[in-house]
Amino acid sequence: MSTSDEREKARSSADRPGRRWLSLSISDITQAAVFAALIAALGLPGQISVGSAGVPITFQTLGVMLTGAILGPKKGTLAVVIFMVLAIAGLPILSGGRNGLTALSSPTAGFFVGFLPGVFVIGLLTAFMMPRYRILLGIVANLIGGVLVIYICGTIGLMIRADLTLWAAIAANGWFIAGDAVKAVIAALVASQVHRGWPGLITPLRIRRGRVVALTA
């Protein structure tokens, strides 16, 4: 075997764990579908609109936090994609019985859009702490992805859709910080118990030589 063939074989072997991490099994898709349904179910209690911009208080942000913290970046993102596609297709699965098109045309469109980067960030940060889930780090991950990221998207949406200034849009979010912080704690506590009972739901990730790699058995 030539040197070039050996190098190509070694490169292919090194890439294989990453390819496995990116692939999706039937079990992965099933888990994602279950959590998409969970996010939808958490919209059933309805919503309370607060402030002049009508920003809703909803349990679906808790669902996003739980999804990222329990499923990780790959399956968690897929779950939210499934949820968002169904909502945009017209199913009234958002809080208050709204669908995705209604949400996208409202001043709070940014919060809906923010579910996607939010769950990815939560899942990614959680994957870096695995294989042992730590509650305090989990709370931080939930606050960053489930509050900060979603709030940034929501603030931008309010500035565009409601024609608010930056500070007015930020102030509109102030009503929800305490409640969302509580959700972040609840999601971390639940995720801790789930990972204790069902280890291996999230593939641990690490940064090595400037690359994100999956730790495989």
C-alpha cells in the first residue's frame, strides 16, 4: 500500500467518529419527535401577554431548555425543527393556540425563531460537560441558550416588528427574567435525574487541536 493510500485510510478513520455523531438513528428521530410533542404540549396551558408589546409568558421555553439539556445539540435541534415545521405548516401548537405563521407575523416573532439557536446552544454546552451532568453548569447552559440567546432574538424581533428602540425592547423582556431563571433551574434538575437514569443520551464533545470531536466508546 502506498503512503498516500495509508494517509487517506488514516484520515477516513479519524473522520468516522464525527460522521457517526452527525448520523441519525431511528431511536434519535423517535426521541426528537417525543420532545417536539413535549414542547407542543407545554403550550396547552396558554399564555399571558405582558407589556405594550404583548410579549407572552409561556411554558414552551421550558420545553426548549429540557430538550437541549436532555437530548443535546443534534437531537435537540431536530426536535425543535420538527416542532417549528409543524407550527409553520399551520398546526396550532404554539401557546395560546397560535400557529407558526401567526407567530412569525407578530411582534414576538423573534422569540419563536430564537427557539432554534437557543436549543442548539443549550445542547452544545451540555455536550461539553458530559458524560457527567452537573446541575450548576446545566443551569448556566440553560440561562445562556434558553434565556440570553432567545432574548437576543426576541429583542431584535421587537425592534423590527414593533418598531421599538433597543432599550425599549430590552425593557419589554424585563418582566420575564425571574420566571425564565426558574425554568432554567427546573430544566437542569429534571435533566440531571434523566441523565442519571438513562445515561448516554448525549454524546460528549471536546475541543482537540482546534476541532470539536465526539467522544465515542
